[in-house]
Amino acid sequence: MTRLLFAIPIILLPFAYYFPVNIVVPGMNLTNLLLILLVCGLFFGRHDPAHLAVRGFLGAPLFGLFAVLLLGFVIAQWHDLSHVDDDLVSLKNAIVYPPLYFIYRRCRQDLRGTRQLIVLVLVIAVIAGMQAVYQGIQFGFSAYSGLQRAVGPFGGIKQANRAGVFFAMFLPMLVAVALQFRHRRLVRLAAIAGAVILVMAILFTYSRQSYLIALFAIMVLLLRRSLAAAVLAALLIITCASVLPPSVIDRIQETGQVEAGGGAVELDTSTTSRFEIWMGAREMLRDHPMGVGLDRFPKYIGQYTSRPRVDAHNAFVLILAECGPLGLMAMLWLFWRMWLLARWLRRSAGTTRPEASTLAIGFTLTVVSMALGNLYGSPFFQGLIMANFWILCGLMERYGAIKAHAAKIAYGMPAVPIPMFQRFPLVARALPGLAMIRKPPLP
């Protein structure tokens, strides 16, 4: 029963755009209803043992981020009290989804149940990808049009870039499973099929940043498998580039356009506008060192650029401009703790079954992909995009803690220091002396 309670939000949150506000209780939207359902789920089922009741990796930085966002709300009211209702909604939307990490970190599921919920997160990502693929097929492939971009279940055309980041975030988990030859054949075939669907979904969003993120993640995973596999994949991509849909090729070629006289390459309007916005954000911060306040960036950017009421197109620039240096520090702290969580999962998985190692490296690249997706856009504060990512963070930490306890690994610490030649096997082949270097023991 409790597993079903925790499964329902995973299934419904990415598709919340399609649900009306008054679903069951008048005035209550789907997100609020699901959060109440999850809180109820925390009171049922078995209690967590001591090794799962410890403080998580992301707890402190998330509370730090919440404090900074609250400060940003106060700063916004200091500048202008006339939009307090809208600002409260913005504050709620910014802080309501990250706590999913805490809820699923304490979801009271055993190893099997936790694994099933992780798989469900990936299945829902693939289903959302199938919707985007269907939209892309409906639009056709003859030529690129900015008004015909797949968005999956995430709303209007303006969400295409963020949809691309969503698909690129979960792609590494599936590719990692597909490349693990010790998994069962049926599991690997399912992972391959899911990865292909997500790649096609990314293509049809026409999000160039998502193209690069997906390509980067796949190449890193192939390099971990073998250098030959990565080289062959690179050659295959180069060879098959000519058979991509014309609309995809048009979109890629838009990035750089050669002048009529054959002179220098000029960046497209979308790219140059981002540089203008970021320069405007710098001027904004200089005039408002503590930030302009939560959700005030679109209202102020028109004073510093020729593009009024636009997004920052960079989550780090956005929080710096709205919440000042404290906001940027809080976000960087959170990303650093995500990286430490991923590193601990990779290291502790070295003494357990291959499944744990596969999920750990896939999750690591999911975190990296999420960070990269926020360098050219700002989906970090978009609930529908990030909800299942926060859920995955909580589930992966719980999964790793259960595995580590079974292997008698101290929480938050690897079993033994990992030698350098095992961490970088390809480099060790080129430099045999690397095998003599071992990572110093942790304090």
C-alpha cells in the first residue's frame, strides 16, 4: 500500500500540466494533493532502522537554499509590496518540490521497493519521451520551425528547452544499464529501447544545449567501457550526421552563420541574446548587491538590456541577480553536496553487485547533466521538470545507504580508498606507473 502511495506522485507529477486545479478538493491543485498523499505515506509502513534515519547529504544545503529564497522574498517586498500575492506563489513554487528529496529519502521502502521506485522514475521519463517523439512525428522533419518543437507533457512551446533538459537528465541512467553486459539481456534491451526513445525526444525538442548534454553523457559512459567503443561511437555519429532529419540539421546550423562575403561566423540571435542578458544581469547586481528579490529578474532586466521581461537563461545568473552572492553560494553548496552524494554512491558500490555500480555512475551523470542544463537555461526552479529529479536523489541515497549497510560500509564513506589505476583504467594503460599511486586514506 505504501509503495503505491509513493509511486503515484512519480507517475503524475511530470504530467501535472494536464490536470485542472479543482481535482478533488476545490482550490487544491495536483501538486498540493500529492504532497499531502506523500506525507500520509510517511506515517504508514515499517519504521526506518538507525542506519537509514541519519542526516542525508542534501539536507543542510537545501535548508540553506530555502533560507536564501525566503530572504529573496523579503528583498522583493522591500522594493515593491504591490505584488505580494504573486511573490508568495513564486516562493511556494520554488520551495515545494525540493522537499521531495526528504520524503523519498525516508519513504520506508526496503531495497526491493526502493529499486522499483527508481525504475518507475526512468519508465515515466521514457513515457514522457514517447509523447515528445509523437509530437515530433506530427510536426514532420522537412524544415526547422521555432513554432513546431516537441515539449512532451510540459506545456507550451516555451518549455521545449527545459523538456530537452528533462530527457537529457535521465538518459545517462538508461545508457549506463544498457552498457552493463552483466545485466540480464531483457533488462539491457529495455534500457536500450528507453535510451533510443529519449534520444529521439531530445532531437525533436530542437534544444541544442540538450544535444550537447546527451552527447557528453554518452561519450563519458562509453569511455568508461573502453576507448575503442568511444572512438567507434564518435565515428558512427560523424557518419550518421548526414542522415539526421533536415529539421535537426537546420537547427544545429543556426548556431553559427557565415557572413555573405565568406567572413567571420556570427552567432544566432538566440545565443547572442543570452550574452546580452547576462551582461545586463551583471549591471543589475552592481546596482543591487543583495539582489533585486525573488521573481524580480524579468521586471528589472528591461532596464539593463533591450529585452524586457525575459528569463535569465542561466539558473546561476538568475539566483545571483535575485538573491545576491548568498543565493549563488547556496546553490553551489547544494550542487557540491550532490556531487559528494554521487561520489559516495560510486565508491561504496565498488564492493557490492554490478547493479549498484551501474546506477551510481548513471546517477552521477544525471547530476552533471542537470548542472549543465542550468548553464544555458533555468529549469532548476521549474517544478514539473525537476520534481522527479529530486525524487531520484532521495531514492538513490536510500538505495545506497541500504546497500552500504549490507556491505558494512560506514555511511558517507567508501569501504577502502580506491587506487588511482582503478579509477582511471584507460590512463593507467598509457602510464603503467600510475598503478603505484594510491589514493591517500580518508581522515
